[in-house]
Amino acid sequence: MTYNVTNLSDKDAVVGMGMDLYVGGKKMETYANSNTTETISAGRSYEGAVQHFGVNGSGSKELEIKPFMDFSGTKPAIVTFELD
């Protein structure tokens, strides 16, 4: 998966961590295959970040995204999408 991210917070943010893929409600495995791991400053963006997942099964696809190392109880954002 390739994605763009903008840090809308007032603190540095880690890109490439805190993201899980679910297919049909089941968590998929993340593969360490040249994934992006970067830190971006407040108000900055990163284009073309890469994350690899093994996709098994069928059904709805959802990315669950939350800030890395956030223990405040913030609910993750969930993005539903289709694969062609």
C-alpha cells in the first residue's frame, strides 16, 4: 500500500507505524519489506509512504489507524476500501 500523510498535530509524528489491515474482520500480517518508518514535524507531510501486508481471505477491507505509542485512549480512524 502507498499513502500520503499530513501531521495535523502540534507534536512530531511517526509515519509507518500504528496501522493495521483487517479483511473480513480478521487482522492481516504486516511484512517488513522496505516499509516507510519516518518522523515528520508538526504541520508537515510525507508523500509516497509504503506499508506491506499479506492479504488472505475476502470481505471488506479496513485500515485501522492510530498514532504510534498513543496511550491516551484515542479511538483509531477506520478507512474502508476495495481492492481491484
